[in-house]
Amino acid sequence: MQSVETIFVNEFTNGVLDPAKVMLGPLKDGGTIIANTAPGCWGPMITPNIHGGHEVTKPVYIEGAEVGDAIVIEIKSIQVTSMATSSGTDQPLPERFIGDPFIKVKCPGCGKLEPETVVSGIGKGAIKCATCDTEVSPFDLTNGYTMAFHPHGEVGVTVGKEGARKIASNPKQFMRIPEQSIQTPVVTLAPTDLIGVMARMRPFLGQLGTMPSIAMPDSHNAGDFGQALLNAPHEYALTEEQLEMHRTDGHMDINRVREGAVVICPVKVPGGGVYIGDMHAMQGDGEIAGHTTDVSGIVQLKVSVLKKVPLDGPILLPNVDDLPYTAKPFSKEEKRKARELAEEFGLKQIEEVFPISVVGTGENLNRATDNAITRASKLLDLTSDEVKNRATISGGVEIGRYPGVITVTLQVPKSILKKARIYKLVKNKYN
């Protein structure tokens, strides 16, 4: 097919990222993706025939992207379209799934796997099996809230029972669910455990990445969520070695993946397969509740191919405001003082450096940190000890998602970035 400069995406997967499926596109190198994204997490979690925990966009084939390259994704804009959402902490209900509640739901009444559902009323018991009318959602919303958003997108406020029922009475309209989405809107549950809580909005993408090289449930495309696939009793079971080899860590939930940021992603299948989803209205570091405010939204990305830059996982170039204090670009005055100090102690020059954040994932935060250090060491051809030292004095470790997504940020010399083939990209972001 002939490649295009711009592609408009409003089609979704059924929760599985499958490299055997036909991608959208192809999109020209340097082209633009404009996507209408569906909410992630809770809506798909209570929709049994979505098999991966999220509902992400169909992947886009990028012209010229080959295995061993990288794809650069510049986030040009993110706009929340939902007027309200619901979220909260969850508890899986063992009698309603086999092995994994995100993947293999079983109706406790008729025993049907991945049953079609109907909505009957409002509240926790509203999601019923279309065959036998038994409550079938595999998750209990243990402490939840319904939040309405200001039309200008600056703040949200959690509402009471009356407001939640008003929103639940017209759920797709309030959440602006895209036409081709099949999820049940989570506001149907109308939770109100938190009332009158105000929160600042700063939208970001919880899912942004490239296709894994094996069929994988979308929310499990990371080293922490992916642990559920190890020797699992369903068709997406993987070994630990397969998870390490095939995943691309597109499910990051890093709140710095927002408008203005750049994500450099590994290419593990021809064309890369760029996909988007799980937009959140706001989140602190860590997503400690397991979920935050899932919303629909419009995203614009610029996508380009970076040849012969093999990556095991993503690199993030955050906005300057989102960098750790010690990793922010140095001012002219700081550089002048450093040169004076260097001369005093006989140094002829100091390093010219720029910050990068390397994403790491694993079954817990310690393993995720080790993973990021290993990836940074390989990318930059530095010992792990040098990576640790540089991150400690000129960067930091920050939590993306609990239990196991982090970034290791460090200032890196120009010469090393050149050798890694990412200097121009990093310089353009921060110079």
C-alpha cells in the first residue's frame, strides 16, 4: 500500500497486541498520527470480551522501520475529551476468571468463557452475563470515586451519589467513548467513596509504544504486569526468557509521558507498530492505587525512524520541568562557575552533557531499577557502576508505576550520545 503523511486512528484491538495481525498504514517516516483514544483499565476490565485489560489503538506500520531500529515518538498534543470518569482500587474475584482476570473471564453462572455482557441498572452489580444474567465483572471496585472535569481541563472534582447517578445514566456521552470502542463505560458502576476531592489535571499516556514480537495482552506488555503471563493457564503463557525477549514496555504509566515529551521505542517487528491508549487525566508518581482517572482523548504524534539504534526498552526525554533537579540542563552561569572550578584544579575542560531517562520494568521496583541500569549500560557502553554514579549525582530514579516501572535519569556526555546515535535527537530536545 502507498504510505501516507498523516493517519487518523479510531480503531482498537480487542486487548491483544498480535504481530500476526495486519497493521494500519503504512505511515511515512516523519509522518503524523492523530488518534481518538479510548479509556484504559476499568472499562476494559469489566468487559470480558476485551482480552488484555486495556483497549489500545490498532498499531500503525511505519515505513522504513526494521528490526534493530528505533522509533522516535514526539507527543505534539494531548486533549482530554471525557467530561467524567470513575476509578479506584480493585480486588479480583477468583470465581469469575481462569488464571488472569484481565484475560480469561468465566461466568460464574453458566460457565461461559469471555461472555458477552449487558448492563442492567447502575452500580457494582450492573454488569451481567448476556446468556444467564449472572453478575460477571471479574473485579470488585473496593474503594472508588466518580470525577467530573472542568470544561477548560484544569481541575477535576469527585462527585456524590446524585452526581454519579446522573453521569451513569448517560455513560458513553459523559466519557465520550469512541464509536468503535466496545468497552462498558466504568461510570456505570457509580462509585462514591471519595466525595468533594479536588485534583489538578495533567493528562498523559499510560500506553505508548511499539508492537511486541509475540502476541501479548496489551496491559501485560511490561516487566511487572507481564509476570502474570509466566506459565499461565491460557494461550498467552510465556516463559521468563520469552517475556524478556519479546516485550517492548509500551505499558509504562509514567506521568512524564505527556505533551512535549519524546519517547524512543524499540522496533521488534517490521514496521514497528506504534500504538496508543490508556490516557489518564492526572497521576502522581507511582500510580500507587493501581488505577487512576482513565479518559478518552485526542492525541497527535510525530513519528520518525532512527536507524540502527537497537533498544531493549524505551528511552524517555521528558520536558525540562519534569526532569529531576540534578538532571536539568545547566545554565550559562552554572557552566561559567564550573569552568572556573575546573581551571583551579588543573582541568582543561568539563563535559558537555545532556539528560536522558531510561525506562526499566520488572516484577518489583528493585528489579525494574536493575533493568534500567542494565539497559543504560548497554546503550551507552558504560559499566553499571558508572551509570549508578552518574544517575546518583546528576539524575535520579523515579517511579512510573508500582509495582515495577521506573526511570533512571542521568546526564550523559555528548561524545557518548554520539556513539549511541542519539545525540542530535537529545540535543534538539534540550539545547
